[in-house]
Amino acid sequence: MLRKAFYIIALLFSQSLFSQQKNDCEKLMELADSLYFSNPDSSYSVSIEFEKCARKSNDLPLIARSNVSLGRYLLLKSDLEEANIKLNNASKIYTDLNDWSGIGTVLKLKSNLQSRIGNENESTKLLDEALTMFRKGNNTKGIINSLLNLSIRYFKSKEFDKAEATLKEIEDNFSSLSKTDRYFFHQNKGIFLLETNRLDEAIRELNQAHAMAMEDKMIDSEATILVYIGKYYRLKKVFDESKTQLERSMTIAKENLLDHELSETYEELILLHKDMGNFEEAYNTLVLQTELKNKLLNIEKINTISRLEKKLALSEKEKEIEREKLNSQKAREQNQLLTYALIAMAIFCIFIIYLFVKSRSLKNEISIQNKDLERQNHIIEEKSKRITDSIQYAKRIQQSLLPTEVYIHKSIKRLKKK
């Protein structure tokens, strides 16, 4: 009894420790998410601790989520190769768990990665797949986020009708948007209005997005939105203001090592210098942008990512083949078990039939023997009756021949008198 109580207490204690550890990991996850936009480097440090905690607790969903956090940061810092490795790790776990929302999150980040290396078609394809996963998992936040990203893809491919329809769907669900998603909605709508030359409407959306980015200290988002505000002033021919906004964006990007945002700033600065007639400045900025792009998009890095993706695809194919083999083997084993079961059942039925026949046969034999015994008993009884009757008859004859007791007494008396 005491031993049982000890085991119960130990089990409850271990469960309590596990639950506490999981809670600690989830708190680290929430902290990493809250710091991502305002302080990416701190978010990365917390994400590393989060990954350690998740692995210690051996909780697969938390391990996958920690890989997503690390991959997202590495993507922000343009460390594409490492980001791809982390995202592939998360993808494998989510696929094994059939976690549609998790798979959607990884696909969305991979879409951003493909966009960074210039594969826009692949980027859009992955984003469509992410949207499908989020819809399958009924993940409203994921759906909205994917639509926001898709609207950007449609701007780049000049598919403005699709972009407008996507923004309309987001706007119809505006009440369900998080604060961050609302920022991206205003940003994307502002970009759409810029691309369709509705400048006055565009600046209202862009200024609103900029105010939200500053309020929530969304560093990379502020750098991005300033580029589009600079573009607005360039299109309005207010070149000095355009340059001021772009220089602000460039400062933020350099201070926070945001290479992708810095490249976007250079792109707009080149166009500004050309419109102002400063062709030498335009050329110098182009040189800086080219050097940065070479750093970000060196051939070896792209090839490494491609090799990893092919290896992953091959691995998935091999896994599928193994699954098919396993399913085929299971089917064969099940067929064998069914065959053995049928054979055993047939043998059992034959045995039952044999016992039934044997039982009937024994009953018949016993019945015959019983009848023989009855007949012999009847014969014996008859003989016994005859013998008894003979004895009785002989006894009566003897009794008739012998003198009676009264006669003997009388004879004795007569002899005495003489």
C-alpha cells in the first residue's frame, strides 16, 4: 500500500515538473514573439533559450515552434542558408504531427525566403500552399497573414485586380486583425494605391502605417514604410522630402543590420537620383546596391539552398516510398493473419464436428450397451424368479411329507401315558 502511494506521489511530482517546464518554454516563446519587431537581436537570444527549453522538455510542437522563431530571425538578418535549415526542421515535425497551421507558417516563411533570392514564382506558389494549409486548419490569423503577403506578390507581378480582391477580403475581416496585421494592411493598401497612381489616398494609408510602426517600435517595418513614403514624395516631385525619408530609412537599416531593407532603400534612391538628374549619385548608389545584393545573393548560397531543398524533396519522396512499403508489408501481414485465422477457424470447426460425431457415436454405443445390460438383467431376474419358485415348491412338498408339530406333541404324550 505504501509503495503504491509512493509511486502515485512520484508520478504527480514528475507531471508537475513537466508541466512547469512546459509553461516556462511557452513564456520564452511569447517573449521571443513580443520582442521580434522592436528588438530582433533580443528576440533571437530568447529564441535560443526557448529552443534549449523545448528540447529539454522533449515537446515536439515546442521544438518545431522554436525552429520557426530562429528561422524567422535568420531570415530577417538574411542568413538564408541557416534560416532554411531551421524551417526544414520545423516542417518535418509539423508534417509528422499533421499540424496544418504549423506547416502553413513554415511555407509562408519559405515563401519570403524564395522572394529574397529572386524566385518570385516559387514564392507565390509556396504562399498559395500556406493559405491552403491555414484554411485547412481554420487558422484565421494565418489566413489573414497569407493574404497580406499575397497582396504584395500581386503588386510585384502587376496583377492589380487580384491584389485589390485580396485587400478587400482582408478589409472585410478587419475586426479580427491583430495590431501587427493592421499595420501590414495599411502598408500594403498604401503600396497598392501608389502602384495604381492614387497618390493622395496612398499617403494617408502609408502615414497611418508609419505611425503604428513607430508606436509599436517595429524597426524593420519602419525602415520599409519610409521607403514607400519616400517614393510617394518622389512621384509628387517633392525631391528633398523624398531624400529625407529615404535617408531615415537607410539609417535605421544600417544601425540594425537590416540588409534586405537597405537594398530596398538603395533601389528607391537610385530612382530619386535619376529623376533629380544626379546620375553620378545614381551610379554610386547602384554600385552600393550591387555589392549588397552580391553579399545577399551569392551563387554559392543560392546553390546550397537549392541543394537542401532538393535533398529535402528527395527525403520526402523516400519517406513516401518507405510508407508505401510499410503499408504494403502491413497489408501482407494482415492477409497472412487473416489466412492463419481462417485456417485456425477451419481446424476448430473440423475439431468441433469430430467431437460432435464422436459424441453421437459414443452415445449410440452406450445406448446399445445399456439395452444389452437391461436384457441380461431381465434374463437374470427371470432365472432368479424360477429358482425361487422351485425352492418354494420343494419346501411345500417337504412340509406336506413331514408330521406337524401338534402331531409330534400328541404322540409324545401318548407314549408317556403308556
